[in-house]
Amino acid sequence: MRPRLRSDEAFELETFWWPPDRESRPPDDGSRPPSHGTLRFTPDHGVELTVFDLLADLNPLQDLRRLPALFGETLEHKPCVLFDALPLNHSRPLFGAHHRLVLRAHQFVLGEHVTSPDGIESKVFDVRLRGLREWVTTAHRVNTGQVRHGLSREGAPGGLSIKLPGSQLTLGFDWSERGGEVTEEHATATFAFEEPVALDRFVADWLQPLQDLIVLATREQSVLESLRIERYDERRAEQVHPAIRVAASSDHWNSWNLEMVRTSNVRLRPSREGEYRQILLPASALADDFEDPLRRWYELRWELREAGTSFFNNLNQDSAPLNRRLLDGMSFAESYHRLRHSGKAPLSKTEHCRLRDLMLDCVDDHPQRERYKRALDYANRPDNVERITELFARARSVDFAVDIQEETLPGELVATRNYLTHWGDRTTKVLDGVGRFHGVRRLMLVLQVNLLLDLGLAPDLVKACVDESYLSAVWEDGQ
């Protein structure tokens, strides 16, 4: 297994670069040779390139603008690109000294010269995510006498293939050996499409939902570890000398891989003892029907759109202030209920229209009538307390031991959310201190249980997952 560039580990490359207005490597004829530079990557700061004698006429006071693309080449003559590079430091040469420029970027591609990430398309994307291996390998205890084992390299050497809407997902492993022993093993997720998919669409529609599922299922942080993109061009073999070309098939010469490094928007906390010991939903819990829940998950995430992205990004953070967790959780709960569980209107449509018209008959002024009409049109929709109450009631269908206080807590959470949003009059329902802490904890439990039910899981299975997960330890104190 050839080592990959990783987005979660630091690395350094010696490279040569040339201005973005030149698509090919400049000749070494002494006129304007490529500029030597050292490219360093760290997960916290992204890509930093220190390069000499490049863009020597740059004025740091006027030209501090991003460079859309900067072409380069490694010492092994492998093409690379730095996207949206921003000049950070610029030193003018004195008495013949070399011009030094420091650039920082958040995306780096190794393997091809492309002018923009939007121009990268492929039928095959291969990714590693933090937590993916633990998710697919962890066993699930059905009862005291039965355990479902997770996926393993020995048990499924070809991986597990799942048909999704528009894609084929294969979960498997790659590894390296030394002396006949495995020294490194990683779980991989390979997406195969019938038609080429643009990189940005793949990340938004396919990669991000999988990462969100890992965050929900393991309740640990997840980041992109590596991204490998398979590329194909039937004209590529023509550039190889015929005497060399006969050594392999045309597909061998026409295909190659790109590797992309992207700076994560999540700051990882240091590893801790006991990670992944009690995950919420191991893949082995879905062993009887893995494909259907995974398909439901993708459909759910596509429907939740930005509301889901915001919620899972916040869930993936190391830690957040209590008030922010409450506001984020309540915002997602309202959007999630509106999109997935709209609820019954308090009145029938006929009765609502009759009462609305009676009230509007009291308003003669046309501008004011339209104002009140818009407000009254919303009067027959569920309010936030009703929405949160329905989510709590749905979670209560799972017979777990936690007292989620479904009769009183929804109203208290809404009152607290309104107070933190508007800082208006403080009512007796606003939660404080320990009460607010446990209220947020119960809200997150309810949202997670609702999402598991949306996967089509039976309440008994959800109960088993909750009882075997970290949640059982969280609530041992009865809180």
C-alpha cells in the first residue's frame, strides 16, 4: 500500500512552482526557470508554501489577493496544484538576494494540473474518514447470548457493497505488510458512479452525509483523513512511447489518481483512552439489512440540507458552550420537525379559514388587513412547543430508562431558547444551571433517537443501541 497524503497528519514536500498564467512547466533555459519551494501541511494551519523568486514583482501593499491556482511539480516530477493561495509574507531582495514569498492555502492537489477544484470530475472517489474503521468493525451485542461481529479484512476481503441512489458504495480495507505481518490497516469507502460527478457535488452530497453518519453513530469526532480521486483520459496513452506502452494495457496508461488535501473546519482534540468503546450505532447493528437504512440516511440528509449540515458540524466539534448547544439543538429540532414531521394542524382547513375571515372582517383598512392576514395564516401551524413535544413523544416510543420529562421539558426548552435569543422578560420556565445542562442533554438524546428511528430501525433495536452505548453511562446517575 503506497502511503497517501493525509489531511489529518503533517507532511512536507520539496517542490518547484511557476506563475499561474503558464499551464506547462517552464524550460530550464536560464530565462525564467521554475521556482523552488518547500510545501508544509499541518491540520491546524493548512498548507503553507515558502517559495523563492516567484512573482518577484508582487507588491504586498497592493497585491494581497488570492491566487486562484498555482502550478507546481514535486522532485519526482509529479504535478501538483495549490488552490486559492493567499500571500502572507513577502521579502524584497537586497543586493542580489533571493526573493522570498510565503503563501497559505486550504486545498492542495497532487497528480494533475487543473485550474480549479470545480473542474475535477470522476466516476470513482476513495476516502478514509476518522472513525470509519471503528464504525464498521465494532461488534453489536444483541442480547446476553448473541453478538453480531463487525466487518473485517479477513472475513470480507472484497468489502461490503451497498447500492445507493445513483452510486455504489463499497466499504472495505487497505493495508500494508512487512515481513508477512500487517503493520497498518485502514477502512475505506469507495463511491462508484455511472457518470462523472464534480468534486464539489461529491463532497456535499456523498462524502459529508457519510461523515455525519459516523459522527452520529460513534459520537466521536470525524475528519477526512484522505481523498483519492480516480481519473481517466483515453488520450493519455498516446503520450507514452509505443515501446513502453506495450508493457501494459491502455487502461493502465489512461488512468491515474489524484490526491487532495483539504483543511478541516474541525479542530480535533487529543486522543483519549476509551474512545469508540460504547458507540451508539455500530454498522454491525444493521447487519440484517444494511442497504435500506443507509439509503434512508442519504435521503434524510439530502432533505435536511443546510439545517443538517449546521447541526452535524456543531455535533462534530470538540466542545461548545452550553448556550450554543441549546440554540443549535433547538434550531435543528424546529427545522427537522418541519421538514420530516410537519404535525397535524390544530384546526381543520375549513374551520381555520372560517375563523380567519371572521377576524379579518373587523379590519377595514386594506394595508392593515393584509398585515393581519399574513399573521393569521400562520396561526393554524404547530408552534415550537408543539413541535418539540411531538419529537419527545416519538422518542418515548423507545422504552429506554431515561426520564426525558416529555410533559414539561419541551416548554422549558422553548422558553429558554426564546430568552437566550431575544433577552426579553425572564419567565419561570427558563432553565438555569444544572437544569439547563440536563435539559440540553435530554434534547440531544431525543434528537438522536428520532434520527435512528428515521433509518427504519425498530424501537427494540434503538433501545438496544442506546443501552449498549455511552448514553447508558451518561444517565446512570438518574439524571
